[in-house]
Amino acid sequence: MKKLLFILFGIILFAQPVLAQTKTVTGTITSSTDGLSLPGVSVLIEGTSKSTVTDLDGKFSISVNEGETLAFTFVGFAPKKVKITSGTNSVNLKMTEELNTLSEVVVLGSTVRATRKELGNAVTSIKGEDLVKAQPGGLSTALQGKIAGAQVSQNSGDPAGGFSIKLRGTSSILGSSDPLYVIDGVVLNNATTNVTNLNVTSGNSNMQIGQNRSADINPNDIQSVEVLNGGAAAAIYGSRAANGVVLITTKKGVAGETRYTFSTSVTSNQIRKKLDMNMSDKQFVSTSPALFPIQGNPASPTTVTVLGRNLETRTTDVQRYDYQDDIFGTGVGTDTYFSLQGGDEKTKYFASLGYLVNEGIVKNTDFKRAGAKVRLKHDFNSKLSGTVGLNYINSSSNEKPDGNVFWSPINAINITNNIYDIHRTDANGNLLAVDPNRVNPLSIIDDFKITQNTDRIIADLQLNYNPFKNFNADLIFGIDNYNQRGNVFIPRYPYVVNPAYYNDGYVSEATNRVVQFNNDLNLRYLWNINDKWKATTYGGYNVQTYRDNFVAIEGRNLKPFIETINAFNTLIPGSPSSSQSRYNLWGYYLQETVGYKDKLYLTIAGRQDASTIFSSDNRSQFYPKASASYVLSDEKFMEGIHDAVSSVRFRASWGKSGSLTAIKPYARFTNYSTGTLLGNSTFTIEGFKQGNLDLKPEQSVTYEVGGDFGFLKDRLNLSFSYYNADIDDLLLPVQLAASEGATNTIKNIGQMNNKGYEINLKYDLIKKENLHFDVFVNYSSNRNKVTGLPQQRFKLDSNLAGAPVFVEMNKPIGIFYGTYFARNADGSLLLTPDGYPQTEKGDVNTGAPQRDASGQPTGTILNKQIGNPNPDYVIAFGANVNYKKFGLSILFDGVQGVDVFDADYRTRQGVGSGTLVTKELNGELPRGYIWSVYNIEEFRVVDGSYLKLREVSLNYSFGKLTSFFDDLTVTASGRNLISWDNFTSFDPETNSGGQSSVARYNFGTVPIPSSYSLAVKVQF
């Protein structure tokens, strides 16, 4: 392979092209249906990577040699080719609709392109204009509901909250299941680094809360997105592609006079759903209002004994409050964007400015993003061109604690009995206490100051060299560099609270500096062997370096009048802290695609990858790939039914890929902590965790079969895929005997399987000159199963919510395993003699329930699987209508068959503000019912299925108003408007585990707001 690459390099350097006369060809491209100009048509010199696109008037200009061929492609239209002769000075074409979608060109890598018919894998393509119809604000938001086989979840409704994307299920236990992001050839870092919630531990499930860095990408800059779901990217991206790849192409300059685009929008964010709270004017008499009505009391004639606790039956009059109005408000957002693009034959440019402000529904929270982007392409001569891109982003946020702590705004509601007027103040204007040792919710809203600021530069330099026809070399240098800083200030409380809530105040400061660099070379040679056979060879290498530096300090017992990190008198144990991560990735690949009669394609590829995360003996891995594609509809026997069955293709692929996200660069080493003993220095194993030098990458072997079908002249398009992924060498925590000198380590000892199918359907119901109406649906179902463990099960996560997250053999990953209700043979609850639900008991060795002589549970409290956080299926569907100058788009999406551990629902009942309390007070439930179910973990597992009206967009285009304004479009839109669900708290989509691959529970996370936007876009 090295020899072959050397030969290819030699060809680049020494091959001489055939001399030909160069001329400038101009033209205009219009639609044959209505005669309107077509902006954005790709004009490519066939056999090279030299190209341009048509401007808003459908015009183009390109330098081309005589004898070369121009290829014109545009999504939704049939491609056309024109050979340039000595007499060709202009090309004016009418392009015909009803494109056979198999001829569509898709992106497979930063500079790698192929037609869809050549691929053995499913690839989802999304146009930029489809991303921004409903003013999404962020990249991940824009992708929701638009990718078959993907579960795109907004884990928090905080404007600075995070998102996660799973393509075909969970692929790692300790690592991330998010795909690789590549933007214009730059490998993006989409990490979630906790800089404002330092007092929240990550647990064993790699809990990741807060922003992930896709928040920095402005959707308005995007031209298109390609999503590679399976092993399709294994050859090009190797070990980074185990979870799929999201390839983002941003807008570029076009030849012609400068064109300008200005848009602005205003958005209103509102809470979509308020919880029903206990608003009765009674409460049970208690010695303490905390943990009411389950708080025990001394035995008396007015108490009842329920499961060993004496509960008072007398009530007293109270006034209750709904704190939701004090925590939530209406947030206002604006998104302003300006861009220009233009150029001439030699130089083309694109530049943009964007500024986003988005206020949250929790008062005093917001997210701001300012960005400036420049992209410049210059043709040095007919063979060599260069592109440089620079994108600077500054993002900042004002935050409040977002779940996982008892003093977050949502948890402050959930853990407080709503009998307190939280607005009450003392003579000095200080807020008064609420429940004993609890935090007044208004203290958090008004006094906590939590900020985050990120400066980021994403830049690339690309060189494209075409020494002769059908051969090109693309060299890419990319850098992703950002500094992220978080500051937290919690003042001393003017009332008594739990010391664990920092009653004497708290400050923290954390800085995360990341530099990621990639260098890619992609070589391509197309050999037209004869009129039947052609071969395309790809080769190249990738090098990636990563460096980060994390520094944090925390303190409490604050000095007066100081709000910076200098305010503390007492350091938090373990603070200050500092860590660094440094690793390199590199690899090279070779891929060969052979095509026969433009209907049968075979591809074989191989990639050798290495990473310094692993030892020299294990770091190098080989990843092969093979695929086939067969266009059945091109056979002669299909011609008779071509109008009914316009295209039929079958495809299959097999590939191996690796994952590097499960461990950090130095996890294979045994780390030591220093200390002193009797005046002497000592060394102890940090965290009692022993290193393992024999660790190697997790690996996935995936096969996929599928088909793509077009009916009724491609008005009805259907595609399906079935896949099976066997994941081996999973990295898992392992307990050790204390005699080994440590208590735990990490080993490659797990196996897991994902299998499922994806269906994508689109139907153009009406396709006329003034009316276009289409409907679409994408559906996917994934089944995950753990197939290899060193033991039957183990608890994976430790979290404040008490969610019992487990890994168990032959079960889906991350199941909830805990105590459950005793039931009769018919499934009904087995009640105590006094009529209360109770915990199941039995033989702990066999797991079998046992009954005593009276039919009541006896033995040891039992545990079993009580919930599954993995959905049965993910679905999205909607419609687009265009009538003359009006456009309407509707999108629904949801997940079904998913369970959530809702800690908040249980807590509201315990403190007295929940709806079950109302029923216990008015006698609908027996006194003590809540106490009887309070400690049964199954009680907290609820249905997290939902179907949401995700997007609605209505626009009107005024068209060309004057000689100056080319178009004015007004759009009214909404997001997250309705949710059909049975969830017991705010929002079933959010996840207090953040971007964790496994953990899914609800503990004080901000709900996702409903958003209403009005936007104006002007092009001139």
C-alpha cells in the first residue's frame, strides 16, 4: 500500500497534462417546467474538482479547456452534460425535473464525492434551506426529525443546554455514542466539558451535562449536510467513524456580481406545559413540614401505622402557592444574519456575520452567539486552486444550575412544600427561609451568578491540484481551537440551609483550552476503461492531533462584597485541580470502486489506523470495508414498466470500524497521588484504580442491506435499510480484590449488538407549476443487547437521582434494575391487609417471589428489570406545501416505548406539593399511600414516549420587488408546540444524564420551551 501511495504522489508531481486552449464560458440555467432561473446549480468540469454554482439569477461563469465537459447537477432535476468546443462561448440550459434520485451526488468525505447509485450504504442528505425553516438557532436543533435512523434529543431546555445524536443506537458504554462532525474538512470537537457544574460528579456512566460545542455552529451558514449512518465512512475516517459521520458543507462564493442576504427574526420562548400541583387548602399535621406527608410522628390516637411509620391523620388549614410562575417567564430571542457572496473567474468569496440572543424560560438565563465567517477560493491556474476559510465565534451564557443538584431552580420547586410565600422578606429586604434546610427558589433566580464564555476559531486551508484529466489531489489543513471559561458565584444565604448546599457561599472558576488539528490528503483517479467499465481509485491519509488543558478551583466560606474567585476563605477538598490530555491519531486508506454499465458497482476499501491513546502494541488497527450496489431498473426487461417503477436499486455493505471515545489518553496508566505520613512523602494509587497497558480500541463489525425504489416517475420514493452491528472489546470497569493493590481497573471484556431497520418514504402528491405538495415519513427501530460481560450484571451509574442504571447480560444497555411492586397472578397489585401497595419479596438466589400462609410476600426484598430507556422506535413525518408564493412546512417527530426514571415525580409527593397528595388529603387514596410506594423504585419508572409537533413554518415570498431587491420573504414559525405524552413531569425528551450514552433520568432539568418566531429575509 505504501508503494502505491508513493506512485500516486509521483503521478501528481511529474505527470504533464495535454495542452489545450482555455476559455471562459458563461450561461444561464432555468427550469423547463416554469422557465424560472435555478440558483445553486453545480457546474463541474468533469474529471476534475474545479466547479462553480449558479447565482440567484441562474447565471454562471467558469474557465474551461476545449474538449472538456461541463456537468450540471441540481437536487430535484436531471443532470446534464455539455462538451466544450472551439465555438462554445455560452451555455444556456433548461433542466428537467423528475430526477432519478440515484444520480444525485452526495458527499462522503471532506473532498470525496460519489453518486448515490455507487454506494452500498444509506446516506441522508439535507439541504441548508430545510434546516432553517423554523428558526432553529443551533445545528442540532435543526437536525431533529430529519435523519432516518437517528435519535436527536434536546437534553435540556436551558438555552445553553446540550444535545445528543445517536445513529443506530448506543455503541459504547463508557464512551460517547455521538457521531463525528466534519465541517468543510475540519474535524470538529463536539465535546461536553463541565465548567459550571463542578460539584456534580459524572458517575460511572460518563454523565455529561452542559453545552456541547455544536452550539457554536450557525445553521444559516450551512449549504448542506450529509449523514453517514453506518460503516460507509470507515475507509475515509476509520476509528473516528464508529458512530457515523455528520458532514457539513458551508456556503461558498460564486462568480458574478456581489449578492447580499440579510435576515432577522424575533422569537418568544414560553413554557409548554405547567405541572399540576397540590393546591388544596389542607395539609396533615406534622412535627416537621419537610418530607411531607411521609414524615413520621409519635404514635397517638390520631395516627395510623403504615409499614412501620406513624402518620398523622389530622389536617390543618394552609394557603398554597404555585412557584412555577416565579421560576418561569417568557424569554425573547433575536437572530440577525448578513452575508455576501460573489467573485470572478479567478477568485470567489463568501462572508457572513451573525448574532443570536436567546433568553430562556427560567428567569435570568440566556445564550448569546456572535460569529464572523469568511471563505475565499482562488484559482491559481487551470490545475491548482486554493481555498481558505476562517470562522470566529464567541458564545456566552447566563445560567442557573440545571438539574442534578438540590438547589437547581426546578429542584427547588420539587423539594419544597408549596405552603410558603417565597416572596417574604425580613426588615432588611432579605428573603426568608422555606422548608427547613431548603433553598428559597427566588434566591437561585435572583442571586446566583453562573456564566460561561467561549472563544472559538475554526479554520481551514485547502489545495486542489489537477495535473491531468480525471485525477485530482486535495490537501486539507484544519484547526479547531477554543477557550471555554465558566464562573459560579453562590452568595451566603440570609437564612439557614443545609450546609451541603453551601450555606456559607460558593465560588468556582474553570478554564478549558482545546486545540485540535487535522491534516488530510485525498487522491482520486477515474479510469474510464471502456464504454462499459470504469474504475475510481481513492487513496490518502489523515493525521489528527488533540491537546487540552483543564484548570479548576472551588471555594466556600465567602468574604463579603467579593463575587470573583478571590472571595473564598476555604478551599473545597481536592481543589485546585488541573488536567491535560494529549493524543495523536493517524491513518491511511485505499478504496477502489468498479462500475459496470453505470448500474453495477463494487467497492473494496481498507484503512490502517493508529492512536497514541493505546500502547504501541495495540494502537494500530486495520479496518476493511466492502460494498455492492445494483441498479435493477436499468435492465432492459424493466423498460416496459418504467413509468410505474422508475428506479430500483439494491445495496449491501460490510465494514469494520473502531471507537476511541471510551477512555482518556492516559487511562491505561496507573496514576498516583502524593501525600505525607509521619513527615515522609507517600504515594497512593489515585482512586484505587489500577492501569492496564493491554487496552485496545472498541471495535464494531457492521453489515447492512437495503434498497431504494422510485415509483410513478420518481414521485414516490422509498428506501429501507437493515443493519446488524456486533461491537466487541467494549471497555468496562472491573472490580478487583483488594489483595491486588487496587479495587478497580478497566478491561476490554464487553460485547454488545445493535440491529434494526430504517424506512424513508417521500411522496409528491401534487407536482404542478403553481402547486407542489409532498408528504414524508422516516421510521427506525433499533434493538440493543449486551452479549458479553464478566458477570451477570453490574450497576453502572451512581447519581443523585437514585436511578438504578445497570448493565446486564442479554438485556438492553442501561436498563433500570431495582425494587418492584408485589403483584397477584393476574398482574394486579398485591396489597397489605390494610390495603397498601408493597415491595415484592422472595428468594434472592432464584429471584422467585414467595408468599407466607396468609398470601403475603415473605423473604428478602427482590430486584428485577423495571424499565428500559431504549426506545422501541423513532419516527418523524410531515408535509410541505408550496402554492405560488406561499410555503407551508409541518414536522412531527417522537419516540415510543421508552422508560424514564422520574425522580422529580416521587419527590413532589414526598414534600407535599404533588397531585397524589391532594388525593390522600381528600380521601381518594388511603392515608399513608404515598409512604407505601415511596421507596419502591418501580414507582419512579414512567412512560417517556412522546410525539411532538416539532416544527411549523409558513412563509410568503414577495419575489423581485424592485431592481434592487431580488426577494423579500416573511416567515412565521413555531417549534416544540405540542407534545402528546403521559409523562409525569415537565418533558419526557430532556435527560438529566446530559449527553451520556447510557444514563436516562429526570432530576430537576429545565423543560424544553415552545418557541414562536417571526422572520424577514431580504436578498439583493
